[in-house]
Amino acid sequence: MTKPEPSPDTSALNSQIVQAVQFSNAETAAAAPEMVKLGPEMMVETTTGLAVQDAANYMNAIMQIAVAGQAVAIKLAAEGPKEAPTVTTLMQDIQTMVQGAVTVYGSVASTAGTANSTVIGDLEG
């Protein structure tokens, strides 16, 4: 281990300013490990964040398709009772599709959070 460089002579400077700078430097150095993320930690957090965002985008797309499907079902219902079973089936299919998208999002978000926590814990440990 190398010896630290000796501190420069500060006798000509205002002692309160020197003390304030030394205090600030010590506080910054003490907090640095908490403030600075390691490369692997950033990669894990970015990857899990992107996975959750992709799942949210997928869910949003399904919701948009569901709204369009509901509009078609309403149009069929307005045309008369001859299409009633088809309308009911269509609405049930739309609901199943939406529930599936919500389940996928919840699963991805939960898995990503657990994986993120596990990997970061392993990196820190």
C-alpha cells in the first residue's frame, strides 16, 4: 500500500475555510460508496427496468386492442339479437386477453424485482 501524499501547507489560508473544505471532502468520501453505483449494479437495474417497461408496453397494447374489440362487440350488439352469442363470446375473449396481459405484467414485475434484489445482494455480499 502506498503512503498518502502529505497535505499541502495551508497556513496562509483562512483556517475556517480550510476546515470547511476538509469537512466537505470527508463527508463526500464517506458517502461515496452509497452514491456511486457499480457497473454491474447499473446493468442489472437497467435490464430489470427494461423488462418491466416492455411488459407494461405489452399490457398497454393489449388494452388498446381490447378497447377496439369492445367497440366491435358493441356494434354487433346494436345490430340486433341475432349476434348475441357472438357478442358474449367476443366480450369474454377480450376479458380473458386483458386478464392474461395483466398477469404477464405482474409476473414480469415481480420476477424482475426479485431478480434485481437477488443479484444486487450477491454483488454486495
